[in-house]
Amino acid sequence: MLLQRILGVELGLDLRRLQKTSDGTFFVTLPKAWVVRNKLERGAILSFSERKDGKILAEPYGEQERKISTVTLTPGPLLQREIEEKYLLGYDVFEIISQQVINSDARETVRRIVRSLVGLEIVEEDAKKIVIQCLIEPSLLFPDRILRRLHLITLAMQNDAVLSFVRGDMKLAQAVVERDEDVDRLYFLLVRVVRAALTDPAIAEKLGATPIDCLDYRILASFVENFADYASDIAESTWPRSRGKDMEGVIRSVDKAGGVLNRMHKHAVEAVFTRNLALAQEVTSLYSDANASIKTAERGLVNAKPDTIDRLATVISALKAMSGINVDIADLAVTR
């Protein structure tokens, strides 16, 4: 018993001995701090549910109001970064308070931030104060569904980015760059939901997400978001189609590599969701095909004009990075 207590203290655990009544009923006492924190009294009813991993989840029975967390910020050059950070950390209310009248530039910055993050709304505003509230409920947002939406947008972005480059279609390229904002919004939302699931077992249970699932979702979302960033880089490197015959071979190679990368990305993400090792292996097989086309395009850089070589180099660098990301995503399927 003494050894158990020592180990419990060293590991930060609250160890309690399982006891048994004369009629065969098993019971264990509850930590006093937990009872006080949840404002429970003698006679209160608790609900118990068994999780997928075999652990028991105990919580007060009945509809429990989720605690609303509030943060106070001041206008300044770091306001956007501060709101984004607190959003990811799960804060619900953002009070922006100033000793002086908040100027129009600061208000426009706040509105831009609100538009860039899912669920935020300005609920109160006066001369020296702006209150933003997050209206989303984490337990109603399933991470895998957010990820699938994120993946579909990114897959289309990559396809259109290469297409815009091959055709010299500036309008399509601009559309790709604009869609990157949608990817960022969903990425921030997913990080917020995953963190909520990791810090609140009740939310995790409602979402059916284990800690390992949450870790995989977080890593996969980061890979997909990076993939979208590289697609945006390709789109931003697009220039009008009049490029000369010396560039036709490079453009064909970029087009071919883009097609292979699109298949790789589709298979890699699906392999993670379905734990399909055959799809993951196919991604590895396609890796050499994609790199062969990328190297062919890279050799064409020697014939590029000075005013286009930087754009081509950016595109080729992006294609290389996307190829590696696809392999990294497929590797997640092996570890699940």
C-alpha cells in the first residue's frame, strides 16, 4: 500500500483501492476536489459510460453547461496572431478593449479576422470595445468530416493550379490562390476541435475520437494544409501562355507530374481514412513516376529565359515538396 502511494505521488496519479460490499457490489470513492469542482452534493446522480479503449467515463448526470472561457485583448500589431492563438486554444469569447477610441483600421482588422475563422461573430461593439464570440459547439463537429472537406478542396486546388500554369490561365490561378483561404479556415477549425477532444474526454467520446485518432487528424491536417500552400505557390507562378517552343517540353513534364501527384494525394489520404495498406503502397510506387517527370522539367531550366526561370524554379520546387508530402501522408496509414 505504501509503495502504491509513493508511485502515485511520483506519477501524479490519484490511486484508489477498489472495494467490495458483502453482497458482491464493487465501489470506489471519488476525489473530493473533483466533487467540489463540479458542485456535487450527497445524492447527486452520476452517469458512467465505457469508452472504446475500455476506460470508464464518469460525469454528472443531466445536461451540463459547457464553461465559457473568455480572454481580454488590446488592439495592436499582434492582434491577429493573438486571436488566432486563443481560437486554437479553445477560447469562446474575445474581448478587445482599448483605453482610447478604436480606430477604423483596427476595426477592419478585427472584421477580417472574424471572416477568416469559422464560427466567430461580433456580438457587441462600441467606441472602446469589441466583443467576438465563437458560436460553434466542438462536440457537433466531427474531425474526419472536416478533414475530408479539407482534402477535397486541396485536391481540386492542386489540379487547377497545374492546369492554370500549363494553360497560362491567370483567372484560374487567382481562383486557386483565393481557395487557399478556405483551406486555412478549415485547418484552424480542425485544430480547435481536435484540441477540445484531447482536453475534454466527454467531447472525445461524443466524437468517437481516441487520442491516437486526434493525433493522426492533427498530423494529416498539417500535411494537407502544406500541400495546399504549395498548390497556391504554383498558381502564383503562372504567367500568360506566350512562352515559346523552348518551354513546351517543360510544360508537358509539369503537366504529367501534376497528374501523378493528384493521384498520389487522393490515394494517400484515402489510405489513412480506410487504413488501406495497398493504397499506401501504390503511393510509394507512384513516387518514382512523379519524380521522373519533375527531373525532366528541371533539366529544361537551362533553356529558360531570365524573366521566367524564377517562376519555373518555384513550380518545380513545389512539385518536389508535394511529392514528399504524399509519401509522408501514406506512411500515416501504416502506423494506424
